[in-house]
Amino acid sequence: MIPGAFVKITVTRLRYPKINDHGVDIADYTATPTRHDIPGCWAEPIESTEVVDGRLAVRTGYTIAGPPNLDLVADDHIEYSGREYDVIGDVMNIPSVTSALAASKFTIVRWEG
């Protein structure tokens, strides 16, 4: 677990129901998701990207470190600071020999523009 002085935020996992699209189960982002708070997290901003090719698009995001062994998958979304973000890739579970530093780490991003 990350030392207590750093784990001051709570993020919310948004898990959307699945629909079958031509034999593949995918998240239905038009439906209402189930919500699950994840307390004891720490957020570190990642580099923003700006794309200007006939229009402006900006990607912002965070690397989140949280409690170990989170139930979080790549098609879940995360709500942080009043905004909804995509989870990028799988959650990395970081073990610790003593369990004192065990954590989960994942990246969230949001595109605007």
C-alpha cells in the first residue's frame, strides 16, 4: 500500500453493462454505469498532447496508484475530479514482499476537442 500521506483521493469506477455486437461483448457507453468508489488513491498528471491538424484536440490524463488487486478492466471508465476518463490498458498489480508497498497502477485519459 502506498504510504498514507499520499493516498488522499477517491476515484470512482464506472462499469458499463455489456452488449453483444456481432458476437463480441462490448461496453454499452450509452447505458447507465454501476458506480464503485475507490478510496486511497494518488494521482500524478501525465503529459498532455495537443493535436492541431485542421482542428484542436487535447489529451489529458493521470497515472493513478491505488489499493492492490483492484477490480478494474480496460473498458471501465474512471471519474476523477468531476470528469470521466478512459482506462488505458490493463491494471498493473504491483506486489510487495511485505505487502506494505503493494499497489495497483493504471492510466486514465480524456480527449477534448
